[in-house]
Amino acid sequence: MGGGDAGGASPYAAKHRKALQGQSGWTGLVHNRRIFANAVFASLGGLLYGYNQGVFSGVLSMYSFDQRMASAVDNTGTKGWLVSILELGAWAGVLCTGYLADKISRKYTIVLAVCVFCVGVIVQTAAFQPSSIYGGRFITGLGVGSLSMAVPLYNAELSPPEVRGSLVALQQLAITFGILISFWIDYGTNYIGGTGSSQSEMAWRIPLALQLVPAIILGVGIFYMPFSPRWLVNQGRNEEALLVLSKARRLPVNSDLVQIEFLEIRAQYLFEKETNALKFPQFQDGSFKSNFKLGFYDYMSLLTSRTLLYRVTVGSLTMFFQQWTGVNAILYYAPSIFADLGLTGNTTSLLATGVVGIVMFLATIPAVIWIDKIGRKPVLISGAFIMAGCHLIVAVLTALYHNSWQTHPTAGWVACVFVWIFSIAFGYSWGPCSWILVAEIWPLSIRGKGISIAASSNWMNNFIVGQVTPTMLARIGFGTFVFFGAFSFIGGFFIMFFVPETKGLTLEEMDDVFGDREGLGVADQQRQNAIADRIGLTAYGSGKHESDPEKSSHEQYDDEGKA
């Protein structure tokens, strides 16, 4: 990612670390196989997120579910609530996660999120009334939202810098894989008891219940995984942090690479602590009231500073346009949409929905390999315009043949193909790239809070799309595709004219492109360099550092961070 070295190392230390560390990409993942295995396991949280996104679309179209929940499914307004209430829960969940992750650790936040998720799944699986589906999906959403933030945070903080980007990509692949398998499980269970009036309720209860399997595996297995070294340093548990890094890297505690990574983490912790002390010296007594005010004023600075407000606008609107491309309208209501496009029979529409999962998953793979070479803007702009074109072609075909699909089957299949092309375009562009963009535009001192605002924008707009789509499909028909197509076009132009390219930018360059005359990023970097000098991090790579293997980490680096 752009925006400078995430660890805040001095140039000497960063150069020395890069000389010692392994290769990036898939080769680096194999070399760091212990971290890779941990990340694959933790990414079960991403699989849960993706599976939950996709599974309900098939359930909604099943005959037995419609009979059981007819009072909610047959009304477009309540049907929208059945889908979107999960996103409302996720919005609340993601806003709570930042505090919980700092308070009880990233690891135990994942455990708590899994427990909440499982409660929601059990309530839905055992439901006999729509009220249980509403309540269960809201509770499940709390868990999904928390996992969507906690798992990438945990993976990123445990990962070596050279493979961190690949592990972000791994999370996105896990999400699309979850969507993929959910569509095909729906397709298979739809046959239980038959596809018509004889269909068993197990046809929809089983795919909902299956979410418990990876959730329980994740919830139990996470106890055997290490704490985030960043969280341990924040708690003053430096010895434990060093041991975690040593085991993860399969190197001795006193090796240069482990020591540099540890000091980089410590430098970042001291940077954030000193930044707060500099900005708000009156709130440094450690009380709950002071900590609350620190957080409040940090969030307010996002609105009162012109350059930060620009970045908030870019981050929030990027997530706004990601959702209003209509991708989740496709994911949530794909079987209904394919049926409306003339694919007769619920089984056929579910089959076409399964193809959406396959092509979106496959399209994500080249995106995560080449995104750092091509840049953010070309990927986002091309994806937006392709999606817009697909929407408009489907709209034209629907307008011409919506009353005569049976006599024009070729037109129906052409429309389906363009829905699949739309899914490919989203998979390589706005799916992974929008998250990368909103993560790298912030100065270090405000990055966590900036990302949380963008993430909450994503979930809130996700909620609104899920709520309005059934009503739009019922009342304006092909106009739904025109609507989402227009927003896709506008999103492409928004990226083209208002969003700077952030690929590989330093903090100084990031300040320039966002019109930051105060040089927030540069000031942050200067303060980090001073801390790096003070704790001995700069000495690594300059030939001045000699660590004493007989000393413990607490003896070498006291509580004030002085070497």
C-alpha cells in the first residue's frame, strides 16, 4: 500500500529489514508458511462474511421458505428488511469493533464476534415466524460486521511487511469463495423433497445452519493462535510480543529482523501516544472520560480540517459508489433477477446464480496480483464503466422483452451473460481496490478512525441497497438497471476527476495530492523519525547497533522506549 512505511521505520532500519526479509507475493507466503497458515485460518471470518452475503439470496427464492415466511416474503418492503437488517447489524458491529479490539484484544474480539454470529444463525435456523428471521439476521450482522474489521486487522498486524498485501488479497479471496460456495449449496439443497410444493423446510434450514461449521472451527481454533504483537506492545507486554514475532518468523528473539520489527511496532505505539499528548495534553490522565474525549475530538478533526474532510469525502464516497454499483442487489436477489430475465424454473435461476459466484471469485485473483503495478484509478474507472455498460444493456433487453421472454430465450441468456460480465468487472475492480484505496489515504495519526468511517459508509449503503432493491424491481422493473448503471457511470467519473492516484505515494506526495498545506503526513513522519532515533531503531542498518543477547527486551528497551 502507498502512504509510506506502515511500520514507521527509519530509512536505515527499513533498508536493513528489506535486505533481511524474504520475497513478496506467493513465494513469500510459502516462505512464511506459519503466518500463511494462521492467516488462512483467520480468513474463515472472511468466508463467513461472503457465505452469509450469498446464502440468503437462494433461500429467499425457495418454495418452502416462501410458504413459511409468506407474510414477509410476498411484500417487497418487508422482503427488503429481511435482507438488509443484517447490514444494519453489521454497521453497528463494525462501529463497536475498534474499541473492543483495543480493549480485549483482536483475538478475543474474533471469539466474541463468532459467539454473537452463532446465536444469530441458530435463531434463523430454528425460525418459524418472520420475526425470528429479522432478529436472527440482525444478531448475525453484529458478528459479521465485527469479523469484517477484526480479521483483516489481526492478519495485518501479525504479517511481515513483504506479504501483507497478499494477505489482504487472501481475505478478499475468502469472501468471494464464501459467496461461491453459498450459491452452490443453495442449488444443491433446493432439491431436498423436490423443488415445488413437496419441498422440505430442510432445503433452507440446512444452508443457514451450515454457517455454524466454519464459525465454530474459527471460534475454537483462534484460542490456539497468538495475540497480535501490536496489541501486546500497546499493553506493555513487550516480552510476549517479541516471542510471538520470533515464533512467527522462525528466528531467534535477538535476530536483527525480529528486533527491527519489534522496534517498528513500538515506534508506532509511541508515535500514537505522543501525538495524542501533543494534540490533547488535558486528556492524558487515562480515565474513561478522558479517553472518550480523545476519541471524540479525533473524529471531529476529520470534519474540521479541510484536508482531512477531503479524505473523508473520498473514502466515504468511494464506499458509497461501491455499493450503488448494485453489486449486492445482484448477490442478494440474483435468483429473482434471473427468473425475471426469463430463466424458467427456480433450479435454473439458482444455477445461473452459481455462475455469478464462480466468475467473481476467479476475477479477484488477477486483481490482487497486478493491482500494485497497474494503479488504483485505471482499475476502478474501467470496472465502473464496464459495470455501467452491463446494467444498461440488461435494461434495454428487459425493456424490450420483459413480456415475451418465453419467445425470445436468446435475449434472456444474453442478459444473463451481461450480469456475469458485471460480476467479473466488480471482482477485479471495486471489490478489492476500493478497500485498498480507503486504507492508504490517511495520515498515520488518524488512519484507524478514517478507515472506520469509510467502513461504516460501506455497511450503511449496503443496508439501504438491500432495503430498496425488491421494491425497485417490482415497481420500476428495467429502470432498476438504469438506476444502478447511472450510479456506476457517476462512480467512474468521480474516481476520474476527484480521486488522486495513490499507488506507491510517499507521505509527502500524499499530502501534495490532497492539497494538505499543513503537511500532516510529513509532520507525522518527522515525529516518527525522532522516535526511531530515540529508541535505537535508526541504528539498525547504519552499523551503529549492537544488541546484547544476554539482556532481555525489557532491559534493552525500557518503558519509556529508550534504548
